[in-house]
Amino acid sequence: MLEVVFVMTIKLHNTLSGEVEEFEPLEEGKVGMYVCGTTDYDNIHLGHARTYVAYDMMVRYFEWKGFDVNYIQNITDVGHLTDEGEDKVAKRAKKERSHPMEIVEYYMRKHLQDVDELKIKRPDIMPRATGHLIEMVEAVKDLIKDGYAYEVNGSVYFDVSELNEYGELSNVVVDELEESGRVGASSEKKDPRDFALWKKAEEGQMMSWPSPWGEGFPGWHIECTVMSTKYLGERFDIHGGAIELGFPHHENEIAQGKALCGTDPVRYWVHTGLLNVDGEKMSKSKGNFITVREALEKHKPEVLRLWILSSHYRSPVDYTEDKIEEAKGNLNKILNFLDRLHHKETDGDKGELSRLVDQLTVDFEEKMDNDLNSPEALSLIYQFINDANRKLDQGEYGEGDPAYVIEKLEDILEIFGILPEDRFRDKVEGELIENLLEEILGLREEFRNEGKYEVADKIRESLENAGVEIEDRGEPAWKIKN
């Protein structure tokens, strides 16, 4: 009888179409993915954590499915302006009386320390905007040559009127932008809706570089277009970021991409939801601003990750102590179950729980394939643990193969990055003791070879007093005394 094999296909919500679409990579078995990174002028906050944990899960899942992921995430170190038109890095540098690049270096290192502690995998490449100024100048020159941009008094602007499709990502109506106050007026622009590709530097400004239009600096939007296409090509699979970047940043990236490449370089635009604190959007002005460092001082990284991933990546995430406690309880539930299995013996038979965990893996993959539905996938895991614990309590488990169940369950849990390294203390301590004993015996053997028998005998005596028996016939060996 012919066996029927069902091939599960990943589906992703494409913001551009507004639909959940089947993911078809440009190159079979590979994923090119660009996610807008941070502007490093301050400590990263929980909003950043919400976004980058979600994309970390996405990368882990693609890899779990067998894809080779090329993940690019930039660092903005110039060109990201405040509402008042001042560079955010330069503004912080003035406040701290430091050089702007010193500010970037300081906060970039703190940012990387925080994401490392959150167990977020480092992207394959983290390009900095200032390392790509030559490519940006060339891109702006091409846009001027092709009639999509114009220069005024040392600044260069993209002419939005040259692109009929402008606004298709965020569904903004171009003619209504000025009236709504969503674009800044400028007397030198042809149209208030046009956006800067290159800005003229004020006299004495530290963040400026030479260009065909005079001293200046790149616009924020052209930076991401240049860096994403440089490392992923003129067509790539996924561009991600927080939903608030949809307009104007990603909308402007699409405009630039179409003008430079003849088409939008991105096949799937993917966005994460906002972070709320006690039901309100997090902001410094409201006093509910929480940095990642502050959160890590109160909660374990695995708890924070589980709290974030308990909501769908496109949904808002609400930070409350009750939600954190709920995540902590669910994590303990998982770890207690793994520990319970860890102390069970095996008889080599797969057993009922092994069959249940095989079914869990199939159901889990189905949920995750459907637009990375982590809340429903986690619910399946919790239900599996409930059923398994009930069978264990009722003696229905038999001996079975607990190691197999642990392996399968840990395999899918690694997609969420919520397993502490020291989850089995006896195993960790046992490996540590074994490694230390091997090191000590190696040193003892060196002393014996050098004829320092008194020192070697003293090491042997100390180990035997501690309950370790040493055998010197042939290769030195050891065992714990009964």
C-alpha cells in the first residue's frame, strides 16, 4: 500500500496583501531575512525585546524546518531624526558631552549584552549605517538620474508623486497625509509628502560626510534599502520590523526599492504587534517605560521569552505582573515535567508517552506552520503535559523510554528558547565533577611522568579520602567508591 506523506507548508501574514500566504522562498531551502534594528543612543526597552524575541522564534522555526536562514539586522548610527528634526544619536551626544560614535559604541554593547542574556541569537550580519555611506550616495545619485529624486540647497528628497502605488503597504491615502499631520512641512520640498534621502548638515555638525551635494548625512529610509539589498540582493524573502515602522519607514523603503530595482525587493512584509504596559502603550512620557535590563533584574530571561511568545507575534503584548507570573508558572510546569521524566528508568520500549509526544510534534508543526501561531502551539504542549502527568499518576506509563520523550519535547521547546541550561542539576553537576576529575588526573599523570611522585601520591590520597578510587594499571582510571 502506498504511504501518503503530507508536506506541511509555512504560511505567513504578508502586510502588503493583508493575507496569510504560503511561504515560497526565492531559493529552495534558503531564507533571506532583513529586520530593522535599533538606533543605539539609549538602553533597549521591552518593546525591542517583544520584536526581536518574535523574529528570533521565526529564525529558529525556519531552521527547525530545515531552512538555511541568512538573517540581517542593521544598527542605525546616523540619520534617525526626532520629531524636531535632530539626529537622535547627536542629540544624546550633546547631552552627555561625548562624540556621537562613542554614544553608539556604548549603547550598542549594552544592547548586545541584553539580547544575549535574552537568548536571542545574533543575526548573521549586523551592518552599521555609517559603514555603507558610499553605497547610499550612489543610490541617491541613481534616484536623481532616473527622475525619482531632486536636490535643493544641499538636501535630496524623494518625489512621491513619481510613484502611483505609494501608500500600498500602510493603506495611507497620499492626498490626505498633509491634512492629517503625518508629514512634516518644509519650504524647500516640492511637496510636503516628499521624504529626505540626504540631508544637508548644519555648520559645526559632527555627524556629516562629503557628497556631491555638499556635507550632509543619509536619510533613515535609504539606509535600510541599501543595507538590505546589499546583503540579500535586489529580491529577498522577508522584511520584518515592528508595526509602527509600517509608515513611513517601510512605505518609503518600498518606494525607494521600486525606483532603484524596478520592483519591491521584498516578497513578504512581516510586522510584530505593539507592547502595552497595563493596557497602555509603553512610553517615557507616561512613565511606564521599562528597559530590558530592568526587566532582567526582576525576571529570568526564559520567563520573559515565554511571556512574549504566549501572544501571537502580530498581536499586542500586555506587560502586567499577572502575565509574568502566569508565564513563570507555565515554565515551571514544563521544567517539573522534564525533571520528572529525567528521573524515570527506561526499558527500551517507546511506551504510550512516546507515542503521545510524536503526535504532539505533528500537531505542534501544524500550528506553527499557520503563521507561527505560538500561543496555540504552547497550549498543545501544556495539554500534553497534563495528559502525560495524569498517565504517570495512574501508572499507565509503564517503563517506556523517558529519554525519547525528553529529546522530542526539548527539540520543539528550543524553538521558543525557554529551556535553562541548568534544568537538570544532577546531570550538570555530574558532568562538572567528571570534567574536574579528568583534569586533576591529567595533572597527576604529568607529575608522575616528571618523577614528582610525592605530589602525585598526595593527589591520589586526597581523592581517595573524598571517595574516588584510582586505578593506575594501564590507562589511569577512576570510579566512585561504593
